[in-house]
Amino acid sequence: MAKAKAKTKKKSNILRENAVVNYLRDTRAELRKVHWPSREEAWGLTQIVLLVTVSAALFLGLLDYLFAREMKGLISGSPIAIGIVVVFAIAGVLVALILGRQTA
């Protein structure tokens, strides 16, 4: 009985080891198929990512600033802020109607 358990344990270790070795071989083979960019390509792509990230951060920061100013104006009851909200609400409804007609 003890020999049978030892054999199955030994077989499972061999199978597990083979599975790990096969996995590592397959991973290495797949990594050889990858097209790695040159240093120039990598730098160009990095610049694009940085440019898009900084642009998005500036745009979102500007929107945050404008919304904060608008909310301050609404809370204080400024007629200019209320007028801006009304104009944007009307423009939003008109855009929704126009887009709804185009898709129908």
C-alpha cells in the first residue's frame, strides 16, 4: 500500500515538473515571436503617451476649474451663472433632439 502511494506521489511530481517546464518553454517561445520596438520607436511612443496624458490632465483640470466656478456662482445666486446653466441646458436639449432625428 505504501509503495502504491509513493509511486503516485512520484508520478504527480514528475507530471507537475513537466507541466512547469512546458509552461516555461512555451512562454519563452512566445516571447521570441514578439516584435520588440527599437529604442527610437519606444521613445517616440513614450512621447506620444506623455503628450496625451499631459493634454488630458490639463483639459480635465480646466473643466474642473470651470465647473467649480460655476457651482460657486450657482450657490451664491449669481444671475450670470444661472444664465450659463440655462444656455447649456437648452443647447443640450437641442443637441439631443438633433441627434435623435439623425438616428431615427
